[in-house]
Amino acid sequence: MGKNPYLSQFQLRTTGQLYLFSVPMSVTSHLQWCVESFVTLAAPWHWMPQPMIAKSQRTELPFRSNLDNLPQLVSALFEFPNLYAEIIRDPIANGLAERWLIVPKLGLKRLDINEVGDVVIDENQLRSAMQSEGDLATKISWLLAEDWERELEPLRISAANANARMLATGG
């Protein structure tokens, strides 16, 4: 069967940011090939050492992509060992944006976010948390991905500090 000639005009395009906070040096070239098979990068690859984790590197990249490709990219990235990452999809047509967080010991977490970056928890998620057994505060913490944020924040800070040092030295 041939390609649908109408499909390409209806595929939603999106933009976003890919934060690879820590990637083992041994897999960077394979990871680059993987990412480029799903998205179009708006900047060249620029790897820098990740001082918080031995033998790892980090990078940040803006991207463009078909909306359908992003879950596939996230799934592929999740398969890489010892990868710490955050993928942010910009909002489409005044809707919500999305964030995916990858932390090796916690797994993958997907969040809806609003225009200022706040996590959006919908009514069904809250009802489910209230109706199931256990501590409500713990469930809301999970909905907000607080464990993922705690793991990623030191890696974000080390990247921001390195970027500030690079700007200060004119690098």
C-alpha cells in the first residue's frame, strides 16, 4: 500500500528542548544517532563533562519534530543505561506542554506543564490519589515528580554553574 498523500500535511510539528544531564561517555555516539533519527536538532552537538558523575558527559539541545516522534524518542532514550535526562515539548495551539524525566533508579515520569512550567495535575489524577489507600501527601509528591526533581536538580545546577563559568571566561 502506498503512502497516504494527506498525512504529511496534517502531522503536527513541535519544538522543545532536550537536556541530557548525564550520559556515559561510552554511549554518546550511539545516543546521538538515536536522537537524530527522531528529531531535527536546531544546534550542533556540544558535549561537556558532567562533574557530578564520573566518565559522563552532558549537553542541551533545542529540537524540532513531528509530535508523534517524541514518545518514540523518550522510549528510546529510556533504554540507555545510566542516562539522566529531561525532554520538554513546547505547548501546541495554546495547550499544555509536556516534560519527560528519566532517572535510572526511578524510571520514566511524564508530566503536563503549563506556560510558566508548573506541573498540571488533572481532576482524575487527584480523585485517584484521594480514593486509593495511603498517605495523600506521598501520592501528590509522586504526581509532582518530586523524587525525580531531587535526583536531577544537582545535575541541573552543575550544568548551570559550568555554563556560567564558560560565559565568564569567554568560552
